[in-house]
Amino acid sequence: MKKFVSLLLALLMVASLAACGKKADDSNNNSNESKTLVMGTSADYAPFEFMYKGEDGTMQYGGIDVSVGQYIADSMGKELKVENMSFDYLLPSLVKGDFDIVIAAMEADGDRLKSADFSDPYYTDLPPAILVKAADADSYKTLADFSGKSVAAQTGTTKLDIVNEQLTGANAVPLSLVTDMVNELVNGKVDAILVDGAVAQQYASTNKDLVIADASSELGAAQPYCVAVAKGDPKGLLPAINAAIAKMNEENKLESFISAADALKDVWQEVTADDPS
Ligand code: ARG
């Protein structure tokens, strides 16, 4: 029996080595010739990217950005492969060559331009917003009301910059997962969280204890989301990505991507809540 188990282990190792080898080939330097398009994302940001249990019981990636990635991959004649990671690790991994592209409700923000190039915008969200507990809503009429309060935002995002720059006197709490931020707010560990507009709306509509604070209207406009590739576009993907985005806009695809994400609302909510990671 022991012998059998070690034989099995040896076989498994060979199999996984073979799988690694295949993967290395696939993501070879010039990914334009590869059959897969590897998309990095941070699947904690419904309705843009999230996980849900599919009909066959396996976990699936869903959301507007996943549909955008699928559309781009289809138009390039490639298969889409999604990889999940906390938001602050996305660009370093893109630079290392772990992904071909990043789609994660990501803005083409100044510092990021050092390590990445960005496509044309594919979507402009609702303005950013601050979520608070419904019971506390009356205390947050203006941004000044957050002075002395703890406000969480996701590490490495422009939303954390906004907390630091516009919420004078607030105590900024950086957290790496948005799903954790929401839990901290629900459990009263932080007073508020700052996220992008559609994400705030999604949580406010699915969680009756949370509302968008009136003060949010002072935060200013949303910046558009773009697809990132490594600096200098070493795989030569940007022209095809921009062509796909142009066609996607012409065909008004975003609308159907938004309703497809919306249709998964109940499923993602349940899964992210008990996801241990
Ligand atoms: N739009 C913000 C940014 O570009 C936050 C994006 C967070 N995305 C995510 N998938 N968690 O920094």
C-alpha cells in the first residue's frame, strides 16, 4: 500500500511538472502568439469582479471586468484565464510577467504609469462614495464630519489617496481586501469605508444596514477604468486591446455586462461573506 501511495505521488509530481512546463510555454515572451490571455484581477469588487458558485458547484469569476476581459480575449482569438490576487500585488505581478493584462476597475493613475501602460478607457463609474452604517448616517453630512473617525480604503488604490487627501483629520485604515473592509464596517471596527461608486451602491442595495453618506457628493468625479499591460507593452497587446474596446463601445456591450453582473447579485453576496481568505 505504501509503495502504491508513493508511486501515486511520483506520478502526480510528474503530472504537475508537465502542467508547469505547459504553462511556461503558453505564457512565453510573445504572448500575442499564445492561445491564452491571462488576466489578473482582485475579485473583491462587485459588480466589477467577484467570485460566485456556478451551477456545477465550482467557483467562477464574474462581473463587468471579467466580461470585458472575455470580450477582449474573444476578439483576439484567445482563451481567457483569470487569476485572482489582492489589488496591491496586481501591478508588481504584471511587471514580473505573471499576467498579460490587469483589469480591476483600475484607473490610469500617475504612479502606476511607471510600471504599466494603459488602454483607452472602457468605463467611467459613478463618483466614489463613502459607506457608513445606516444608523449613523445623520452624523456624516460633510467630509469634515469624518475628522477623528476611522475610514478604511483598499491598500494601493486611489480611494486610499482620497481618504488621506480629502478627509482631513480622519484616521485612514488601509486594508487589502474590500470584502474585509465591509466586514469591519458591519462589525463596527471602522466608522466608514471609501470605495468606487458602483461598488458602494451594490453594497448599499444588498445590505440594509449600510448607506452612502451624504458627504460623498463632495468627493468629486470618477476617473475612468482602463486595461493595464506591462510598461512598454512588451507583448504588443495594446493595439488589439484598444481595437476591441472601440468595438465593444460601438456595440454598447457594457450595458449587457452590467445586467449580467447584476443578475449574479445574490450569489456573489453569499459566497464572499463566508469566503475564508
Ligand atoms: N478604482 C480604484 C483604483 O484604481 C480602486 C480599484 C480597486 N479594484 C479592485 N478590484 N479591488 O485604485
